[in-house]
Amino acid sequence: MAEFTTRPVITGTFGVVTTGHYLATSIGMRVLEAGGNAIDAGVAAGFALNMLKPHSNGIGGESPILIHSARADGPRIVAVNGQGMAPKRATIEWFRSQNIDLIPGDGFLPATVSGAFGAWVTSLLRFGRLSLKETLGPVVDLARDGFPMYAELSRSISNQAEKFRTQWPTSGEAFLVNGEAPEVGSIWRQPAWANTFQKAIDAEMRESHRGREAGLQAALDYFYRGEVAAKAVAFASNTEVLDASGKWHRGLIAEDDFAVFRTKVEPPVTANYRGLDVYKCGPWCQGPVFLQQLTLLEQFDLAGMGHNSPEYIHTVVEAAKLAFADREAYYGDPAFAHVPLDRLLAKDYAAERAALIDPAVASPDLRPGGMPATTLERQAGDPAFYAFDTTHLDVIDAEGNMFSATPSGGWLMSSPVIEGLGFPLGTRGQMFSLDPDHPNALVPGKRPRTTLTPSLAMKDDRPHMVFGTPGGDMQDQWTLQFFLNVVDFDMDIQEAIDAPSFHTMHFPSSFYPRAAYPKRVVVEGRIPEETRTELESRGHEIVVGGDWAHGQVTGARFDPDTGVIEGGASPRTLVPYAMGR
């Protein structure tokens, strides 16, 4: 068990909401109390996070979602593919003609169609009860009326203030007050954002006399085939920005790219671990790598090793290196590439791969299954931990509906705010490969392989748990440790969240410029020095981050026999919170 916890486990029988910001949590709970189910509450909280944490995510970005629907007519568990697709004009040939070897991580070139709005509304349409007005309306009110500026957001804006003043005036208008970052505690308003999404509600209301579906479809049309798409494309087409390529570029995205976009609702990918059925989104995200790690680690007596012992950390890290090597070699949008998940998740394959783990020596290479090992090139720099982009939310209600989403992209640091809309486009296209033979190769209409990865678990075919975190490539390492803390070490939700964590940076980053740090393991400072020394003796390069530096895990768990719902939220960065009733 953990030595201590920072917060109590939140419990209730009516519902639990846990998100990356306390105001988003309160909006989600408000929607539950107004008669919504977990999907309605999750959508409302997701919209709120888009607005409240613009340094972490935005409505111009994306949001993969996992849903368990207690009363679904069809499949009870679905993945909502909230990732937008590449523009028609974005081709490998175009980038090569510009002498660009890696798609930059900022500006307009990496923009894909904004997927988040479609994901929220599609979830509402298919599995919710309430209207867009009832779920988005409280967020519009908050954007218009304002909320107290908090330290994390103020720091993020301050870090970008010079760029906003000199290069991105529309971002300056949206985020600066008298040319500076808003002061902590001052009331901060987002009138352009509020105006944009009030119009989405108005579009719904104009068609609501034709039924709920017609109203929600009208809101989707307003965004993807109306004013929002037109303004976004006009801005990106007529504005040049300097990006990481060292050159000035306009956007490649067109109104037709928005017009043809449809949110996909898909079967999830699943694997069983010690009696729990765990579900993830498909290989268009990194989600299956979580399942691959589980199938590998099921070969070991983790509890017998001792929590966060050198043996345990070494085994988990080595399993991650093998699973992420397969991610690098095989994952991509399955609509465009064959991803051999049946083989990658097979128990016999896991046993073969687990046998590669030397209990005494850290592996130096990238070793995908069925392919030659690759010696990784040493990178310069010393990043200790991942920046705070992306966020997460989880909701469970009394019926056993479960909702888990990881909103990201469209953040204030990477692309200027679209004039008149109040939010920037996303930059997820940076994750495409420009190697035409790679399963994640750039193709028009294709979705890039994202790092975003909500999680959902069932026990005895009944709803059990939802969880997730921000953290890019580290998401399915930090949440893996949370999950193992609960399942293998019998910790409660908050103990499992609070326990010190670690991650490897052994494989190429999904983000520009794709740096890899062979054998590097980053640990929170609360992991004892003697443990770190033992890991170094096995060949790991140990970097110590802050004591509370890794992610912002949130999670919720349901006991169908008692009706008790538990929730927790990480104290890291202070603003994530859980509420229950």
C-alpha cells in the first residue's frame, strides 16, 4: 500500500465526475444533477476543458472517447474516433517539394480537421439524453462571464506572450490583457469563444422542432460545413506563420476537408488482464500499446517483486520498450494500413516477447517483433518530464454508464487563434511519417497516429473502471502504473494515483522533432536513491524529475453490487479534481 495519499477517495451512488480542472468537474456534476447521464456529463466537462485549459487542449484539436452504455441497443462499449484527418493537399510529395523532412509541430502545416467538436456532439447524439444547449450552454456562460485565472494557465500564457505580441496578434487579443498574461485571480473572459459556440447552440435550437437528432446535426453542420470551417480555412489560407521548418507557410486545409469529415464510432480493442477486460481505442492512437504491455507483464509476478522495487521498475520499463517498439513499427490508421493486432495482442506472442527481457540488463536497442533491431541514435538535451499539454476526464453514473475521454491539440502554444472564433487549429499532423512505406505515412484523408488514449475496464462483463492522463508518449506508461497499482498492489483509487511513477524515453517521440533517449528512465524524486542506483547498475540512464511531476491521472471505479462509485484526481498541478454524490 502507498505510504500516504494527498486527498480522500471521492465516493457516491448517484455519480462521480473527475477531470483535469475543478470547474469542468463541477459543470459535469451539474449536468448529471440536471438529469443527464454519464455521457451528457462527460460531453459537458469535455467542452469545459476545451475552454478552461487552452494551453492543454482546445476545440480545434481532437478527443478520443471510450463509452460504456448501460442501455445501448447495439454494442455496449464503443470507441469514438475524435481524431481529425489530413487535408487533401497534404501529401508526402508536397512536403518533399518544400525540402521538409519532418512535418513541423507548429503553425498551419500540421493542421488536421478539428475532431473534438464532432466527437462531443456524436457522443451526445448516440448515447446522451440532453441537448447541446444543456451541455454546452453552461460552458458558454462561463466563457462569457469569466472565471478566476489560475497559475498554470497564467504561466503558459506568459511563456508565449512575446510571440503573441509580435507574431500572433489574434492570440494576443484572445489571451493577453494590456499586452501581458492575465494575473492569477483576475477574472478572465473569452467572448469570441463564447460567441462561436453560442451560434452552435442557436443552430441546434433553430432545428430542434424537427427533433433532437436534427438539432444536433444542425450544430455539426454549423461547425464543419458552415461558418466555423469557412473562417478557419480563410484564416489559415491568408495568414503566413513562421514554423519549426524555419520558413513561413500558409495552411493546406480547405473547406472541403471539413465538409467531408464524419466522426467514426468504432469497436474498441480489448485484452484480458488478471480477469479484467480492458478496452482501448484502435491503432490510430497508441492505445493498444497499453494492452501489449499488459499481455507482456501478465507473464510476471509483479506483486511478488514489491511495488516500485528495482526489479519491478526494470521489468515494467523493459516491457514498455518492447511494446512501444511495436507501436513504432506497426501502428497507423487501420482504414489505410494493415495493423496485425491479432498477432500483437496474442498470448503466445506476449510470451515470446517477455522472454526477451533480461532481468539484469537494460536493452539498448529498439526491438519490434518480426523485424531487425535498430540501434537508437543518442539525442542532445535533457528533458526530465513531459509538458502539461492534453487533459483527461472520467464519468460514471448510477446506471453504470461510463465515459472516458482524452482531449488534446489545438493548444495556444502551437498555432495562432483563428480570427473571430477564439480558438486555434490543431497540429496533430506532425505525427505523420513522410516515409511512404510506414503504416503511419501521410495520406490525404488519413488520421495520424495519436498519443491520446482513454481507458475503460469491465469486470465479469459488468462496468468497472475508467481512467487516463495527459502526457503524450507517457500516457500509457503512467496509466499503466496506476492500473497495476490498483490491480496488482490492491491500492485504492487515490493511492494508485498518488504513488510515485516513472517512464522510459527509449523510443522515438511522437512529437516533432521525434527525439529518442536510449535507455533513459525518468523517475519522480520520491523514488528512493538506492532504487535509482540499482537501476543504473542494470544499465538504465536515470533522470530525476520533480517529486510530483508525472501526469494528471484521473480515474473512477464502480461496484455494481453495492452501487458505490469511487473517484480520484491527481494533485499534480493542483487543478484536477473529482466530485461525487
